[in-house]
Amino acid sequence: MQELNFTDTAKRFGAHSLWVGIVLLVVGTVGVVMPVVMSMMTVAIIASLMVAGGLLWVWHSVTHGAGWADWIKPVVLLAAGGLIAYRPWTGIASVALLITVYLAFDAIASFSLARNDSGKPGHGWMIFNGVMDILLAGVFLWGWPRSSLWMVGLFVGISLIFDGWALVMIGWSLKHQESTRNPS
């Protein structure tokens, strides 16, 4: 197993990777156990970011705008964010559709990489990844929009769990390397 370069990795991930990873694991687990709640939280965050971005663009347009075209972006952001906040179920269905499109494009990219790396190590994993992406996209589409309410939360929860485990393992490795470098 290759040893991590402690200083470079510590600078990139920081001293708090282990704790951030644990928090992501907990939040991700809550998302898997209560996917509807995670779906609602996800679209609430998206709507909030769109409204905040729209308000910042309004400020920018007021202070620096030159004409009507400067108001298109803030109006679209505020309208879209407001609609998602007002109709969160529709927002969840939209996010599910975007995830489906993402998975379809990711499958195409995986198959393309597998074709370019034919016969090289990892080739089979890229094909496997593409097949899994197509299957997940199919599951999303088959139940869409009815299944969106729980599928978005489940997808986000699982993603947070994987991110959390990655940070926990990196943080654990960094702590282990630090303790072997500086024994007390």
C-alpha cells in the first residue's frame, strides 16, 4: 500500500477530515433512513441558493446594471428559486430528472473511457460503472415522478455516506501517519 505524503495530504484535506467525514456519515445515514426528509432538505437548499443568488444579482444590477438585460438573470433565479420553494414536490421531481440525465451522461462517459482504455487495467470497472449508471437511470425514470420523493433523498444520502467514508479513511490515515511520525 502506498504511503500518503503527509504534508501534501494534510494541507489538502486539513486536520478536520475525520470529523467532517463522521458528520457526513451521520447526515447520509439519516438521509437513507428518512429519504423524504433528505429530499425536502435538498430542494430547500437548492431553492435557498437560487433565491440568495438572485438577490445578489439584484444588488449587482441595481449598483452596476446598464439596461434591461442585466435583470434577466436575477429574475430567472428568483422565479425558479421561489417556484421550487413554493412547490417543493415539483422541485424534487425536477432534481430526480436532472439526476437521471446526469447518470445517462455518466454512463456514456464511462463507456467512452472503457473503449479508449480497452485492454488496460480498470477497463472492466468502467464498463461496470456505465452499466450501473444505466440501471440507476432506468430505475429513476421508471418510477418518475412518483418515486422522486424518496429516491432523491436516498441518492443524496448514499452519496454523503460514500463521501463521509472517504474522508474518514483519509482522516484516519493522516492521524495514523502523524502518530507514527511523532510518537509521544
